[in-house]
Amino acid sequence: MAVKPDEKAGEKPVATDATKAAKATDAKATAAKATDATKDAKASGTKAVKAAADAKPAAKPAAKEAKSAARAARAAETKDTKAADTKAKADAKPAAKADAKPATKADSKDAKDAKPSTKEARAAAKDPRAIEVINQQGEQIGTTKLAESIFAVTPHIHIMHEVCRAQMAAARQGTHDTKTRGQVRGGGKKPYRQKGTGRARQGTIRAPQYAGGGVVFGPHPRSYAFKVNNREVKLAMRSALSAKRAEGALFVVDSFDFEKPSTRQAADILTALDLQGRLTIVIADNDVNAFLSFRNISRVRVIAVSESNTYDFIDNRNLVLTKAALKRIEEVLQ
């Protein structure tokens, strides 16, 4: 039996409502299940957090105990190491003392001889300003202190050069001379007529272009000296003495004893002093016999202390001062 269109139309709404109701029921059930699952998850998470919180207090004492045990082990190890080092040092001390002691009496004697024998020598070893004083046999007889303001300054190279140049310039005689065309003898007559020869005009055969003629711009007598301030001269001398002292080329001799002038005795003294190369000796002004004895020895320059100058201080390999000369130099250069 065929269904009428009216009836079909009347059934459709009923079926649709039933479907919608079923779907809504299923959605509610699904939502309820999801809510229950979320609650269960939250409950599980809360339980886990609580369990972790409960576990922390239990873990802290265990960690502290582990750290304390590690510290105690390290302290024990350090203590054992220190004890072993102390024992090793204690064992090594007697051996070191035994090695440090002279093996024989001869070694002990040598050690004593190596030490400065006098108080002055020991003071010289400690004081950098002190310098050895030797006699003319080359033996040390004491020490003397040098003035720091003279023998321990920084050498001023420029001032030393300027002063030495002034000394060398002042030592020039300056007597050189040449004749100009007006000073040469002859040439008073005109050599040939002015015009008509085809040659250059000439007025005299003593003109500079002729052999035997005058000299153009030649040297004439003059002084080469130039002034240097006294303060610069003293600074240059102090610089030269300080440089010699720093190089170890400065020697102080007590005195030179000559009963009479003797070049042979002076040569023997230099051999005893063991001074090689060019030498400058500065002596007292009244030490005539020493001056006459040393002046004939080659490569030796002897000057009186009043003639002391920068050039003579540095133009040598070694500089020797007598004690009297040293005292006078310090008085002047202070």
C-alpha cells in the first residue's frame, strides 16, 4: 500500500526530534565522562605533588649526610697529606744540614776566607755607595763612601757631548791663514789690453783663477771657542764620573809614594794594579814626583786634580783617582 505524501511529511519531523534527543544524550554522557576523567587526573596530580612534597624532607637529610661524609673524607685525606709532608720535611732537614756543613776543616777555612775580613769590607758589600780603596801594590786596604750626588746620577749624554765639543774647540789654535788676491805679491800690471785679443778681460795675474793667485773664502785666524755655562760643566763631570762608576772602570788608590821621579817604579805600580788599555790618573796638585813618573808612560795621561775635566774623565778605559783627588773633586762638584 502506497504511502501518501501527507503521511510522509508527517513522519519526518518525528524522526528528526528523536535523533536530536539521542545525540544530545550521547554528548552529555561524553562530557560527563571527560569531566570525571579530568577530576581523576587532577586528583592523581595532587597526590603526586603531595608524594613529592612528602619525599623532599626525607631526601634532604640524606643529601646532607652524603655531603658531610664527603667533607669528612676530604679533611681526612688533607690531614694525612700534611702529616706525610711534615714527616718528609723533618726527614730532609738533617740531610740538608749535613750537606750544608763544610765537609772538612779546609772547606771551613776557605768559607771563612771568602767572607769579608774587615768591618769596612762587610759594610762595602752591603752599601752600594762604598768603593774599595787599594794601595799601589793592588791590595785592598779599606773602603770609602762616594757622594751619591756625584757618582750615582743618570748620565746626561747631551751635556757631556756639548762640554767635550767646547773643550776640543777651545783647544784649537785657529792660526790658519790664506792670502786673498790683495795680499799676494805681484800682479800689479794688467796682463794684456782690454779689447781686441778675443780673450776674456783680465786685470791681474794674481786673480783666483790663476795659479799662484789669491784664495777665495779661505780660512783666516780666529777663535773656535764658545761659551758653556758652569752648571753644565759640573753636570757633565758628574755624569762622566757616574758613568765610570756604573761601568766598574773607576778605581781609588790611597796614594802614590815616590821618593824621587821614577818611570820604572810607575810602570811596576801599573802592573800591580793590573790596569789595561788607556788610563787617566788624577793626582793631587802638589804630587810632583808622581806626575813626573807617570807622564812618560805611553797610553797613560796624568793630570792634577785642578785640571780635571769631562774629556779626560771619559777619554780612557779606566779612571784612577787618589784619595786626596777624590776628596777635592767632591768638594768642588757638590
